[in-house]
Amino acid sequence: MLSDYSSRVVTDLKTQFDEVQNLRRDLGILRQLYTEFMKQTKESLGTLRSQTQSVKQLANTNVGGARGYIDSGKKRLDTRSQNVLTDVEKLQDTVESVKDDVLKRNITPKVQYFKNVKKDIDSVASELESLKEHIQTIKPMWKKTWEEELQNIVEEQQFLSHQEEFLSDLLEDHKAVVEVYGHVEKLISLRGTGPNRMPRNRSFRPPPPEEGHTGLSTVMLEIRGAAVDPDKRMKAIETNQKNREKELASRSDDLQVELSEFVGGKKLKMTGGADEAERVRQRRNELTMKAMFNGTGLASAGEPQSPGSQDLPS
């Protein structure tokens, strides 16, 4: 009876000890949540203070009037339109290169590279839409200033008309790029190697020889008789180098992408943070010292488990 009673007491003590450990771990998780909440609150308050300070500085500065607003707006509008022009030209070159790879060389681009091209198309579309809204917003303001400054009406109207025509051309170019990209995407989907599937065969299949083509001798004769254009060759080398750099930049390890998405999404289960880990480490050190002096094992001393040993996701 005494042994049964003592075993029940030991079992109850172990159960209570486990409950206390779980309670400590929960308190550590709450402490971690509170620390992150306070950190985010301080960052938000700091951002609000900086924005308030910038508004005060803007209110204290002398405003140059409508003429200064138009001059600064012209510079910003011209800079944005030139940047969009550069992006559209790069996008045209990229889509043409992808079209040549798919149609002429029978090479299917990598999935990540294809996704990056689609991301660039969406980014240029959003920038064009933003630029269009910006022009629609500033146009009535500029017209009011033109009424006050009659000597600048002709020049600024011509400038804005040029920007509108320029934007219309860019929209048409972007529309053509989207259309070509859609055709390429449909062709790849018809082949059964869409952007969500890896291609099974990426080997190059040369086109059938033309009539009258005798093979290597004909190629050597064409090379000998071809006129060498160094400028065209240097431009082709630069274009190939740019495409190569972009392809290398788009390469990424699938595991690394998955881990970054997993960690960025805050899907890891909270275990109490560094404070809980430090408390568990100190507790293990104390149990180790007691076991060394008492001559007992760590398991019999009730060694607590690491907070991350069971809570990490599989």
C-alpha cells in the first residue's frame, strides 16, 4: 500500500511538473507576442512622427506658385515617361527573344524566367495606368495656370499633347507585347509544357534543310561571302549578354524560394522566443549539476525538453 501511494504521488508530481512546464512555455509565447506587438507599435509611431515632421517642413517652406509646380511636374512627368519607355523597350526585347526561342529554336524557357517576364509585364501595365491617371489629374490644374500665363500656353500645350501621344504609343506597344506574350503562352500550353510544368525535352531540333543546301560546304561558302558588320555584331553580343545576365538573375533554388515564402509568411509556430530557450537552457544546466552531485541520470531528474523540439513544423 505504501509503494502504491508513493507511486501515485510521484505520478501526480510529474503531471503537475509537466503542466507547470507547459504553462511556462505558454507564458513565453505570450511574452514573445507582446514583444513583437510593442516593436510593431514603436515602428508605426516612428513612421507617423517622420511623416508629421515632413509635413511640417513642407508647410514651412516657401511654395513657388503655380509656375514652380508646373516646372517640377514637367520634370517628374518627363522622367517617368522616359523610364516607362526604357521598360517597354526591354520588355519588347525580352518577349521577342522568348518568341524566337519557342518558335525558331524549339526551346521552352524556364518556369521562373517565364514568371519573371509575366511579372515585368504586369509592372509596366500598372506604371502606365498610374501615369495615365497622373496626366488626367494634372491636366485641369495646368489649364488653369495657362489661363493666368498666356505666354506659356502654346509651349506647355504642345508638351502635354506630346506626352499624351507618347503615352498612347506606349500603350499600343504594351498591347502588342501582351498579345505576343499571349500567343507564346498558348503555344507552350498546346505543347503540354505550360509555365507550371517543367519541359521534358529541351534538346535543340534543327529545322529541315532547304532545297539546294548541301550541308557544311554551303554554310562555309555563306560565311566566306557574308559581309561582316562590326556594329551589328557588337549589338548582338551586348543583347545576348543582357539576356544572359537576366536569365542568371532569374535562376533561384526551388527550396530557397519555398523557405523564403514559408518564413516570410510567418508560418513557423511560436515557441516562446529566445527568453524561453534561455530559461530551458538554465533549467537543464541546473538539472545537470544536480545529477552530477547526486549521481542520478538526467532522465530521472526530470529534464525538460527544448521548446523547439516538438513545435517545429514538419
